[in-house]
Amino acid sequence: MTRISWIAVFLTTCLLSGCGYTQQAHLPSDIKTVTVKTFKNEIPPDEQFAYRPGLEIELTNAIIDRIIFDGNLKIVDESKADAVLEGAVISYKQEGLRYDRLDSVQEYRLFLVVKFKLVDRKTKKVIIEEPNFSGRAEFFVSRSPAVTRRTAANDATTDLARSLVDRIVEEW
């Protein structure tokens, strides 16, 4: 083979083996099952003006749904679980993102922030802990702001659940 052929073979091999989208489990190999405790509401009372009642339950359900969809862990009762996921909603805020010429908000960004930890049920050792983990969604002001805010809250919850489960089970 000529030198150019060797270079072409080498580069092709590097491209095919070195690049790519791989996913490996981030958890210890003995963690196969998990229970998800209902997230708590720990938003300070003076910051609850934008809070949506029942949000922590919706978030817990979204996380469970995402774990089931992901398939790396199985949801079981706490007595049978290898690990326990627990957490709390610590912030639920919106901020102006886009303004018109009169400084009226035209678009908002909604943030949902939680703290969580995944604990090995047998050893009580913390596997993963995040003190400030967030999901977000943007929404435009409309004639029906309550509907758009509710949709944005659902989107932020879904975004947070996806990111949280990815953080637990994947290492990129």
C-alpha cells in the first residue's frame, strides 16, 4: 500500500472509532431499581407568588415517567429498591426575557429549580447529589397568560425531569 492509502485507512479508522454518540450508565453496577419519593415544596413563603400548587407532585410523576421511558432503572417500592431518589422544589421563578419599546414584557423565561439526591438504600451512601438543578421554559405573553404560564410550567417540569434522569443514568 502506498503512503496515501495508509493515511486514508488511518483517518477513516479514527473517524469511525473516535467520534460518536455513546452512552454509559453512570450508576454503580449494583443499582438497578429505584424508588422516587414525592418531592417536597421548600420554596420560601415570601417567594411563592408565582408558585403553582401541586407542582412538586407533577414533577415527581414526570421524573417517574422519564425513568420508565429511559429504561436504565426500574421503579419499585422502597423496600425493594437499590436506591432512593428524594428532592425538593427550591425555586419557581419567571423573568422577563424580551421587552417591547414601552418596556412591557413580551416573553418570559420560567425556571424550576430543585435539589435532589440519590442514595444507595443498603449502604446509605449518597450516589449523586445536586443542590441547585434546574429546568426551564420560555413563553410569550398572550391574551390568556394563565394558559401560557401553565403550558410553560409543564414544559419546565418536563425539561427538568429529562435533565435530572439524564444526570443520574448517563455519563457522556
